[in-house]
Amino acid sequence: MLIIAFSKKTSKILPKIFCRKYKHCAPIIYTHKKYILLQFVNSNKIVKIELNKLGLKLLLNAGWDFITLKADRPNKMKKAKTCVNFTKKFIGMKAPFIQTPYSLYKKLKRP
């Protein structure tokens, strides 16, 4: 199971200017009773954060939204320039015009 998390808050300046509703996105992998959030920091650094169900509930209470995808196995981590680009590469999506977390959210929410 793969979860894509979307946040409405960020500390970076450019997402505050260009992104509308959601400012950040991150994939979450479920493996053996624990969740691993892959936090995009910059193009050379991706931080793995281990979560449990309580951690997911805390994220939900902090304003994060989740979309669950039925993906068997995610793609390998590749270099990316933004969190959206990283998430698209991670789930194997090829959509060059999706550049903001909100547009990715709308694309994944569509049936």
C-alpha cells in the first residue's frame, strides 16, 4: 500500500508564493506494521521518517491530507528538483504539466 500525503504548511518561500492549497507532498510506504514517510528536503537529500498509526493521526490533525494508492511496488528513488517531481517519479506517473502539490492532488483524486 502506498499513501501520498499533502501538507498545507511549509517553511519555504517559493511554495508559499506559487502553490495554492497544498504546499508540500510526500509518499508514505507501508511495510510490516510501520509506515515510512519519504520527506523531500532537496535534490540530494531525502529523509526517511518512521511512523506508526499514532504518527499518521498526528499528521492528520496537523492539517495533512492523504490519498491511498493501490501500488504493488513503488519505483526506485530518483533525483528530483521538487517534492512533486519526486512523488511523481516515485509512483511512476508521467505528467509533465503537473508541477504543484494541488494539481497532483486533483489528478490522483480523479476516478
